[in-house]
Amino acid sequence: MNDKTRELLKTLPKIDEVLLLLENSCVLEGVSRDIVVGKCRQVVEEMRKAILDAEKSGGKGFGPSSADEAAQEVCKRLLALYNYSLRRVVNATGIILHTNLGRAPLCADALQRIVDISEGYSNLEFNLDEGKRGTRYDHVRELLCCISGAEEAIIVNNNAAAVLLVLNTLSENKESIVSRGELIEIGGAFRIPEVMEKSGAILREVGTTNRTHLSDYEDAVCPDTGLILKVHTSNFKVLGFTDEIGLGELVELGKRIKVPVMNDLGSGCFVSLDAYGFEREPTVQEVIKAGTDVVTFSGDKLLGGPQAGIILGKKTILEKIRKNPLNRALRIDKLTLAALEATMMYYLDLDRAVRDIPVLRSLTEPVAEVEKRAHNLVALLEQLSLKDLTFSITGDMSMAGGGSLPTQEIPTFVVAVHSHSISPSKLERKLRKLQVPIIARIYEDTILFDLRTIAEEEFVFVTDGLKQIAGEV
Ligand SMILES: *Cc1c(COP(=O)(O)O)cnc(C)c1O
């Protein structure tokens, strides 16, 4: 340690000094003393570290530290604790299932049910008919089974958990046969080979990236085979000279060799989206009908519900999965269950599901409606006559996101926001810092609001936000 550093360390404020400065500040009201002391320690400790780091990196000009400075920083951090960190935002990106923005917004009944069920006690694990212990899955099992045609249903925390649980139950220390074309990585560090390893399943890759034949699967079968796994490639597509084995053929093979067949559907959709101009994708009902032993998918992708992992399939197999101790560790909580039950109820009438589940509504909304909304928004904004900001409307493309329908662009309309005094990147930052942040799309240096993911009810956030920004510049 050199002399300068030693001198600087001597200037570090004492915790008591900082506390004394804070004594009369109103931020202390309603915060326990232990928390204040903890924050003071943290700030002074960071000052000490900064001095030491400055010496190490030969940093020059590092000044002495003052108690005032520390007190101000502590104030800032205490106030920040009272600001919700998890907040509502306006998704103006046009990516309907945006994982970073919380994926699926919930339908009206799901919201209401979360409040109703969590306000008081519930029969989460209590059978009201028999007056004794019940199971939490009972509340959605019947709905999921009758809508999908499956014999049995289990729900866990998310689809990654569902995949882990199924692999561990059916293939621990045994081989799972998977096509090389399906060894995918989706966002957030979910990689099929790595999840497999953690589950204890032994990966047996077959075929090539672009082509896998039935004989590849057949040749890999051995006494150690525990599972045949088919994975939806979700966020990518191999085009050109490709071949994959249909689920039907795999199910037949599984029956022949008496090995269960699992299909990780990723998104898992109950509605045929081809009727709305999308490429054909097998629905959950079709995958079950094909005789698949276990099917897994997310609750908060195309299903449009809360985060959950849904496992559907044959009774005998799901019984084993249910008994796996890992299931207890991955179990779904009551708020999610309440929201999922309400969402699934909408699927009793598929037309209603498309109309009233926000994700499906956004995906299938006719582009003319989106255009109308873009004009309505611009009309509202122009009424405000915000100096500095002008708006224009153009046609563009939205995306499904969430690893769903990766190559399919969805026609939309966007409002471009032009500022005459600040740069697009500065404007983007200001939008992000609003009380209700607006997460915009930037394309070729222009800020765009995609109306496919902005509901009429959210216009107030956009108008209030832009009013504030226009007032600041
Ligand atoms: C999204 C996805 C998962 C993970 O689902 P989460 O609900 O995000 O845990 C697993 N497999 C596939 C194929 C997926 O697309």
C-alpha cells in the first residue's frame, strides 16, 4: 500500500458520522435502524474498495471521501428500496411473447382469480367432498385432460422443470435417443444436452443436423434405452435438404420396443393457428392423439397463461413422474394454479380462447384493426401538440417470440416517433426511464411503437410518458 492510499483510507467516514448526518433526514422514517446501518456499512466499504482498486490500477486523481457524500449515497439507496423494481411496462417491441418482458399477459379471469384465491385460504390441497387431504393438481387436471384428450396431467413450475422431471423419472442412467437436429439451445441457458445431463439421462444422439431417419433411431435402440425424445426446435428452423421423423413413426417404434416416447413441445398450442395464416404446427390435442406417452410445454408461451410447465400423457407413466421426489421440489404454487385454471377454462370454447386470451388475440388480430389503433394513438398524441415530437405511421412486421413460430412475420403497423432535439438513442433511454417505461423497437435509427403489442387501455401510459418527455427537452 502506498502513502497516498494510506492517506486516502484515513479520510473514509466513520459509520457513526454518516448516521449522524442522516439523523434528521426524512428517508429514515419507516426504515429500521439495522437496515440504515447496513446501507452505511455497504457504502463506506465500497468507498474503501474504490481507493484500493485505484491504487492497483494506478488510478490517479482519486479524491478523499466525505461523510456527506456517503450520506447522500445512503439516502439514494434507501429511497430506491421503496421503489418497486418489478414494474409494469408497455411492450412496444411487437414481440408478443417477449421473455424479458414477462411473456404472456394474463386474461381477465386469471387476474381476478389470483386476487380471490390469495386473499384468504383456499382448498389448495383439501378435498372438499371428502373432507380430507387432496392434491393441488386436481384443480386443473380435469380441464387439461378434457381439452387435450390426455389421460393424466401434472403441472410444475416451468417447462424446463417439466423436461428435467420427465427425463429424470424415465431415463435416469438410461439412454434417451434424440435427433441431432433437435439438440437445441433456447434463451436463458436452457440447452437440451445440459438439462439431460443434470437429469441423469444419457444422451444418445442420432442422425445429422439436417436429416434424421427412422433407421437412425432403430439402430440406436439397446437394452439401456429409456426414452425416445422429440424436441420442438422452437426458435430456429433448418431449411433446404431436411428430413425428420414424424411423431407417429416414433410412437410406433416406441410401442414396438416398449420404450416411452416424449415430445417436448416448447410452446404447446391448443388452437390451429393455420386458420389465421400461420404455418401448420401440430396442436397439443393432435400430439396426444398420435399416442405420445408424455408431452411437455410451457404455460406462458402460446397457451397464454402463467409461467408453468405442463406435463400431459399416459396414466401409468405420469403416475411414476408424480411420485418422483423431484416433483415436490418443482411444484407449482397456488397463484399460478389459480391463473392457469382460469386460463384453461377459456379453452373450453376455442373461439373464446382466441378472442379473450391476450397472446392469442395479439397473434390473430387482423392487421386492419392494428392499423386503426395506430391512427387512434397518433390522433391522441397530435391533440397534445407536443413540441419537439412528431409521429408517422408505417406498415411493418411483428414477431411471435418466445421461441414460437420463429420464421413467421406477422404484418403490423408501427408509429415512428421523431424528436427534433434529441437522438433516437437518448429518446429510447428516456422512454425506458418513465414511471411506466415504454420499451420501444429501434430500427435504422428510428424509434418505433408496434401497435400489435399495445392495447388501447395502455394508450394513457404512452400519452402521459410522451407528455413528460416533451416537457423535459
Ligand atoms: C421454451 C422451451 C422450454 C423451456 O420452457 P420454460 O417454460 O421457459 O421453462 C423447453 N423446451 C422447449 C422446446 C422450449 O421451446
